[in-house]
Amino acid sequence: MEKFNKLTAVAAPMPLVNIDTDMIIPKQYLKTIQRKGLGKNLFAEMRYNDDGTEVEDFVLNQPAYRNAEILVAGDNFGCGSSREHAPWALLDFGVRCVISTSFADIFHNNCFRNGILPIEVSPEDLSKLMEDAERGANATISIDLEAQEIRGPDGGVIHFEIDHFNKHCLLTGLDEIGLTMKKEDKVAEYEETRKMQQPWL
Amino acid sequence: MGTPRTLYDKIWDSHVVDQLEDEAYILYIDRHLVHEVTSPQAFEGLRVAGRKVRRPDATFAVADHNVPTKDIEKGITDPESKLQVDTLEANTAEFGIPYFSMTDDRRGIVHIIGPEQGLTLPGMTIVCGDSHTSTHGAFGSLAHGIGTSEVEHVLATQTLVQEKAKNMRVTVSGDLPPGVTAKDIALAIIGKIGTAGGTGHVIEYAGDAIRALSMEGRMTLCNMTIEAGARAGLIAPDETTFEYIKGRPYAPKAGTYEQAVAYWKTLNSDEGAYFDTEVELDASELIPYVTWGTSPEDALPITGSVPAPSDFADEGKRGAAERALKYMGLTAGMKLSDIEVDHVFIGSCTNGRIEDLRAVAKIVEGKKVKDTVNAIIVPGSGLVKIQAEDEGLDKIFEAAGFEWRQPGCSMCLAMNPDKLAPGDRCASTSNRNFEGRQGQGGRTHLVSPAMAAAAAVTGHLTDVRDLG
Ligand code: SF4
């Protein structure tokens, strides 16, 4: 997994609330057996017309936002299906950070497993950042994960919270499975005890 | 006696293997269900790293999302769908994981066959790369959806790195009036707390109305918990639960069964246990629900009208309502019961069980599906199909003009040949009315099986209580 530390990039505004994972990556693209290549299908049904041409006023089709690496989005981002194809598609498009007032739990977890930083901010801070993002390519936003800070184009700083474990995983690009496998003894010990207590399992 | 604990606390405590750091724990997973859509990249990850599946015996796989519900004997024609299902079959063979093939009578939607086979038991931790894993919480097991990276983590280690969620209790008191079902309770709750209302929580359902529900009804309710934003829903196991489990193929056998029941009886929230959030609902006041928009929280009693964007105080919600009305092709103020449908879909892991099909048969027996409506019924599993046919339900459905299909996810998410065309409007017993969920441009109204049956007969959303 790619590490995340600092990022300065254009942020695309998506004020819609309840952006679900079916919107982020529609089901017809879930038939892949790979992780890569989903970026072109990100937000497909909002982004393309039926004939495959681009929907002009969709935010990521506008010249200012084609290279956006940050999304500033409405409440409850990533709700619905558990599909990890959603963060894979975001990542493949180039998005490394999503800012919202809240995230659905499974999506939130999936982001951390893929080097994407989901940041939760207050409704006031979100409207400020939404305004910043609406200014387009000239208004980049900077994220500093170590310091837990978002810096707006006018220099204003917003502090954000993140739990230690997820922060550590992102900063180091940790292989979580490898980490757990080091605890093999404990898992085996747990299994032994359980076999005695609940033999039906 | 220590501090009183909730049911969630108890299951959590009994599965902690180790604490990694502050809030992060290694949690042991008792049962891992696997399907074709969210697992290929996980198996690939194992292969690349040279890792094995730690407990194939605690893992179980079936293909459901891509499986056609017609002429299954002829196989899958869509090459991508076929590749995904073939990949699952190859992966389960390579890693030694039990698997029900596409022609096995016991196959079906993963969340239907888990309980049906006795793979789902009280007090277990259960995961699957699918958000509706919350269904299994109906048995008092901690069950939730995970992403594909987590699927790989569980395959390799039989554990998951987790942070503990908060406790929420939803108490539903009183008796459900006739014509009102578990699905209506679910929609009423989501309408009340919103699709983000349960975020960060595990919801325990309690109260007389919940105790009175069958296992099927409890599964419907827990299934929809994810639509309220909570990863898992829980119902403390009781005699109804034990009765359901007894004798199922993977359930504990005589001898250990009694021992298991004795343990299961300890699985309930202690008196005085702390809940971060409490929600209360009076079942006796409920009316059948329908959704009008593109989020499950857009739920209203059938006696209501389509709201206007200006009815919402929040700016984001106003925008979402405007967009939803446009997508759904509805005008504010129109009566919900005036909305005409051209499709009816009965099935899915929410409402594809035998009790759901019986409820439909009761409504449609001796009646006809309106000629403007295309109506399909898709049993949740091969065994549900056989049971329904033994009871003669298929005859009632076909006589009424329904199509009777083979099991699968079907039109719940249109990854298989069953889908809506742009502009089609469907009364559906599934769980999500998101844009494009049942087919690009398709319009979904979520309802209970009885309400779907009523809509099939009249051709519009209908209060099932008015149908003689
Ligand atoms: S029936 Fe629908 S919600 Fe359930 S597992 Fe299948 S696609 Fe998912």
C-alpha cells in the first residue's frame, strides 16, 4: 500500500449528501477480478452520457478538476455496498483524500486499507472547504497527516482527528496482514481455548 | 458481578485475541462467507504473498450476484460474469474451501443459505465481503460486511483488526397491526434516524414487537440495519432462534446442542447495560411503508404524499431531494398510492425467504397481476424454491401471472440478466433504491413482500390493508 504523508492538490467540490458506493462505482464494473483500471469508471453514471461522451457540467469533467486529488463531499459519503471497488476507483483516478462531515463505516475502513485518507470535519469547516474547492484550480488545499492539519488556499488551518492505528498504517504503508501474522501464537492459543469451551464451533 | 454489559460487549469481549494499539484490536472470526464479486482480488493477494487460508473449515463460498435466474442449466452467457464465477470455483478448489456450485440445490444468496444451513449461530463473529452480512445478527451473532482487503486478512489470519463500535438500542414495543411487517419496521426506523443514523454503532433490537417476530422477520430487520448506517444489527437469541437452528446441517449435533443452547441463553444485554444511543418506536402505530426517493431514508407511510425539496431544512438534503424527484420522475405533492409501477420484484436477501413468499401467495391467490406489470418472484435459495413448490406456492404465483424464477440476487442489483431499463419503475422487496441500483435509469420503490404483491395486482403502489 502506498504511504500517505503530505498532499497539496486541487480539491473537487461534491456537495451532494449520501453519495453511495453504487454512485462511486456502478455495479456493472464490479465484474473485474483485478484492483486496477477502475478510474475511468469512477462515478460513471454521473460522469458519462449514454453514448459514452462526457457530461459537461459534472465536476470531474471540468478542466479545473480533471486532476483533482482531493474530494470535498456532502455528509455520509460512501454509504451502501461494501465494495472495495469504490476506493480502488478513487485511487485509480488519482484521489488520495476525501473530506466530509461523515463517512459510512465500511467505506471508511476500506480507504485506510488502500492509502486513501478520509477526513471528518465539522459542518462549518466543510462549507468553508467547499467554498475553497469551488474556486477551482487556483485554490489548492494542503493536507499534512503527521500534523493532522488541512491548510486552505488562504492559509487558514483546520485541525482534524484520526485514530493512532489508522494514522500509523497510512504513514508507514503498513502490511496489516503481515502484522497480524506476527501474532500467530496468540491466535493459536485463542483457538485452543475456544475448542474446549465451545466444541461446536 | 462486573459492569453490566450489552450483548455486543459480550460477543466482542469473547473474541478479542489481542490489543494492537489504543483502539485497535485483533478480533477472532468464527465464520467467513465468501461470494464471487468481492473475493477474487483477495485470493490473488494470498497467492502473490504465498499465504494459505488459515481455516478453510470455517469458510464457506457460494456464487450469487452474477448467477442468472433462468435456464441456469445452460450456464452463464455474459463472459465477465462467467469469469468471476469460474474464478470463485477455481479459488475454492485451490484453497480447499467448501463451495455450493451453481447447480447445487442448496445454493442461493449467501445471506439466505448461511442461516438455512446452520452456518450462522448465536454468539459467533461472522463476516463476508458484503454489506448485508448484517442479516446474520438476527441470531445474536456479531455479523458485518467487510472490504476485499479485509476478506484477504480474514482468509490469511482468521482475524480482523477492529475498533469497537458504540452501542445503540432500538426498542420496538407493542403489537404489529395486520398488514405491517418487519420490512415496515426497518423502513420506519431508517426514515426516523436516517441512513447515517447508525454510523459508528452496532444496533441491538429489543422490545415485544421484536420478540414476536419469526426468524425470517428478524433477518429482514437486521438485513436493513446497514441501510441505517450501522454495520451490524443484533437480536438476542431466544426459543424462536434455538428452534430454527435445531437439526440444520451445520448446527451443533445432539450432545453438544444442549451445551450450545446453555451458552446461547447467556447472550443478552445485562440489566442496566449502557447504550450510547436509545431509539424507541411503537409498532402498533405503524402503517405499511414505501420509499419515494433514491435513499432508503426517503421512506414514508403509504398514506402520505411525495415531499417537496422545500420540506427539508438541511441544504444538502434539499439538493438530494431535488435530484431524487427528477431521477424518480415524481412531482411533489402527488399521493404515494397514485404512483404507477410497471415492474414488481419479489426476492433478495431482504425478502427472499419462505415466509415472504407465503405472504405474497396470501395476497395474490385467486387474483391477477395487472397486465401493464411485469412481475417476477425469485426465491432466495434452492431450498426455499423446493419448499415453496412443495407448498404449491409456485402454482399460485404462476396462475396469477408472476414469473417463478431460479434462486439468486437477481434484480436486487442488476449484475445478472435481470434488470430494469431506463425509466422503468419497480416496486421491489430489496433493500436499496439508489440511482441505477436495479439497472441504469431504473426507479425503485422499496416495499414489503405483501405491499409488492398488492402493487402487482393493482399496477400502482397500494396500501395492502385496503385490498380485500
Ligand atoms: S440480494 Fe442484493 S443485497 Fe443481498 S447479497 Fe444479493 S445483491 Fe447484495
